[in-house]
Amino acid sequence: MIERMTTIADRATYDRAVQRFREARILLPTFAQMADPATVKPEVRASLTGVNPDAADARNLFRVHWYNDAARTGMVSVPAHVVLPEALTGVPSPIVVAFGDHFPMIHAHKVLAAYSCLVPRVVSGRFDPTRQRALWPSTGNYCRGGVAISRILGCRGVAILPAGMSEERFRWLEQWVVEPGDIIRTPGTESNVKEIYDACAALEKNSDNVILNQFCEFGNHLGHYAVTGPALGQVFTALQATDSSLRLAAFVSASGSAGTLGAGDWLKDRHGAKIVAVEALECPTMLYNGFGEHNIQGIGDKHIPFIHNVMNTDAAVAVTDRATDQLFVLFNDEAGRAVLTARGVRDTVLDALPHFGFSSICNVVAAIKTAKRLNLGAQDVIVTVATDGAVMYKSERPKLLQKHFGGACDRRKADDAFARHLLAADAEHVMLMGPVERDRVFNLGYFTWVEQQRVALPDFVARRDQQFWRDLRDLLPAWDAMIAEFNARTGLE
């Protein structure tokens, strides 16, 4: 289960990958370069000129970072973000949201996770792009990122996701997969992760299929630790430069695969930020060992991900999908925006709201609840991410209008949604995690990983110790050295 991937496992596989990349002229960025794209060689950056950021072009690998501009063709010095004011959130604490839809190909930051999971396998001779298929189990964005990275690296990518996810996800996949059969629809919706695992178990019997399970691939955690963490740190540093009294109080992120929570480990190490993990109230696994269905697409649950550093997590928050559903309409409806304007929300903030998909709104509501539970003030900054944007859920809007607004949203209904889910967001369903709470949540993972997925008990227990996670980070410079060596062998660097 825990592969270090710092040595060449199969030289013949490695050599075939080198040859494939040499012929296709595929150059790989290191994790250090994704964390600081200004360090990429000028000639490589220049080669991006004129390249469509949504094309299956290997040069777009050098856009897999947080520093893309709005067009995703240039770079900015500080990652794109918005600071949500008290007029919108009802709390004095600045809530800072970084935009994940500035990433290439899929308009979501999960393409970083996919790259982080597959590339270490390629450069260590553990994946053969000339014959093996990369299988990407997901509830939406990760499998899209995986299919994009697979296609760019010249191998077959297979998306495995619940059939009930948004139409936009499937339409995108249909344009990117090699064959229609490379989209595997499993039963259920967001909460049906076990069904995805079951499909993977059947497919894994074929040795040509390699499962890149985001819930247990430590590349997912490490990619966000190395790349997302410093990017969010740069956002905070830029804010602090204008007000030295600011402190980074918390990092909030919906759990999902727990990959993005790895950025919280970096922010806690550097800034002392508390780490807040978020889940759906309709399926409160961490808070109440609960179960259920919900519509916060992007945060699959009913289990504790193997790569979740539970013993370093400071709080768990549950958010109802009634809030995310209704606020999605509010943020994207003329009546809703009129209400926000009347409440004093500036145009610059209104213009940022289309960057928020369902899980992004969930993160914002959770940040509000965190601020209230921790009694945070105007100097206490909370940082979170907008994983993807509203464009991925346009087909959901008519359903939500019918379900929550009787078919149409007017000023009165919009005002009620604003007051109920933002201003009146409370500190209920917020669990501060001390030793007892951490142990309980950590132990809950046993049933998925040891009993169901056959992880060795010592490997499971090892993750309790923070030294395990510190040792994991030593893989990053080793992987970067292997990427550099692989590039050198292709003759492209």
C-alpha cells in the first residue's frame, strides 16, 4: 500500500517510457517547478505561447500550478483569489478563497493530484504508458484530471465515477477518453465511494490495469503539500504585507480524498494554522459515524481516506447540502446577485462567485462556521479553496430551482437563502478535535482499509505518528531528482 517509489522497479518498463516520451516530446515539470513556476526555464515558458490551455498538449503540464492568470495563458505573482468580506459572510474574519478553476484542461485543481499520483510511477518504472491503462476512481474532478494527464502522457486513462454526477463531467469525459468504454459509471452519487472501490477490485484482476486510487495514493497528499500549501501561503503573505497584524488562523477544506488537506499540513508547519476538515451533514462520517446521500459533488465520503493525516486535524465541520444548493442558485441568479448588491457586497466579490462550485461553497460555509466556533476576529484569516467553478454544474441549476425555490428565484426567496445560510450560519456540527476525537476518527478508517481493502495493520497504524508524515515529505526531492533524470534521458532537457 505504501510505495516509496524512489528506485527503478523495472528497467525495461522505464526505458520504454523514456522512449515514448522522447518520441512524443513530453517534458515533465518537477514538484518544485509546480510550486514556483517562475523557476521553469525561460525557453520552456516561452514554448507555451499560443498553446490552448484546454488542449491535450504536453506543454500544458507546465500550467499545472496555482499561478495561472484568468485566461490561463500567462502567469501572476500571487495566485488568483478573492477575500470575502463581512457583508457576505456575516463574520469579521477575512475568508480567502483561491480559485481552482484556473488550472488547465479541466478547470479544477484535481489535475495536480492526478499528475502527482501518476508521474512518480512513470519515472520509477512502475507504470508502462505503452501498454498499461491508468484507472482513476473518483466522484468527478480527479478522474477528469487523470484522463487529461493520461492522454497527454500517451496512455489510456479510464474514468470510474458514480452515474449520478453532473452532466458536465460526463460531457467533458466523452471528449477526452480514447474509447467510450473508458468511462465506467458506478451506481449512486456522491456518497457511493464503496461502489467505486468494488469496480476497481474487479478491474484490477487484469494486470494491464493500474488503479490510481486518490484516497490512498500518497502522491495526492504530497502534491498538495508541496504545491498547494506554498501557493496558499503566498496568498496569505501578500495579504499580510498590507496589514502586518493579520495571522493565518485556519485552513478549511472539504475532505473528499483528503488530498487538499495536505496543504493544511504545510500551512500549519509554516504559519500555525488550524486544519479544518469538512463533510456533508447528510453523511457525517467524521462527526457522527453517520451515513447518507447528499449533493455536495466533489466530497465523496462514508469512509476516512487513507491519506488523511487525521492526527494533525484540529476540527471537523459538517455543512448541509441545502446550504450549498441554495447558495449556488443565489450566487448565479440575477435576483440573488441583486440581493447581495443591496446588502453591500462589492462588484469585485460578485464577479468572483462564478468561480465557486458546490464543494467550493461548502468550504465557504464551513469557514464561516469555523470563525464562529473559534470566536475569530478581524485579524484572523481563514484560507480555503474553490476546487472548481459554477460552469461544471449548469445542468444542476434547473433541478435546484425546482427543489428549493418552487421553480424560480425571486428577491424574497434569495434574501431568505442569504440570511439563512450565510448570515445565520451557526457553530453547530463543529467538532474540535483533541486526542480522543482524533483517535476515534482515525480508528474508523480501520474498517475500510484493513478489513475491506486488505491494508496490512502495521501500515495502517504507522500513520498515527507524525514522524510518518514527515518522512513522507522526504520523497519530494527524491521524486524531483528522478523526474530530472528521466527528462535528461529523453534528451529534452
